[in-house]
Amino acid sequence: MEVNVLDSNFKEIVLDSKQPVLVDFWATWCGPCRMVAPLVEQLANEYEGKAVVAKCNVDEAQQIPMQYGIRNIPTLLFFKNGEVVDKMVGAAPKNVIEEKLKSLL
């Protein structure tokens, strides 16, 4: 299941997580974001209990995207032990996203 993150809960959900975390930075008006959304949702279901899959709407949370230099969406950040270890900008096929997530397990 996907988790929605905001400025207020980002530290708790992402930085303090014992599991690897994938954060999808997106917005409702972004076409490529809508293409990636079902893939991210599938990964959230498939990796439940092994990894955290979170979505951050850049229109609702503005400090976190600014802190991580998110200038284009969709941007996927991969966290391990509270640190960014990988990044993808733009739409990508599920298998490419999944390989990056698997490498963190």
C-alpha cells in the first residue's frame, strides 16, 4: 500500500524507516506522473512488508521537494537508512523502477 508523505510526516515515514523507501514526487496535473502512478502502486502492493512506497504531491508538500532539489516530475528517490541512494527523473518502465528497488533489499 502506498503511503502519502507531507512535510509534517516525511521524517517519520521516510528518514526513520528501517526498510528501503521509494518516494514518488508527483502532481495531479502532470501527464508523465499519471503514467508512472499505476506502476508505483503495483510495486507498493508487491513489496509490502519489504519496502515502503510513498507518494509526495509537490503541490501539497513544498519543503521536502525543495530540500531534495526536485525540479522535474515525476522524480523517484530511493532511500536506504535515511539517505538518498538512487534517483530517477521522468517516466520509466516498471522493470527499471523495480530493479532499483530490489537492489536496496
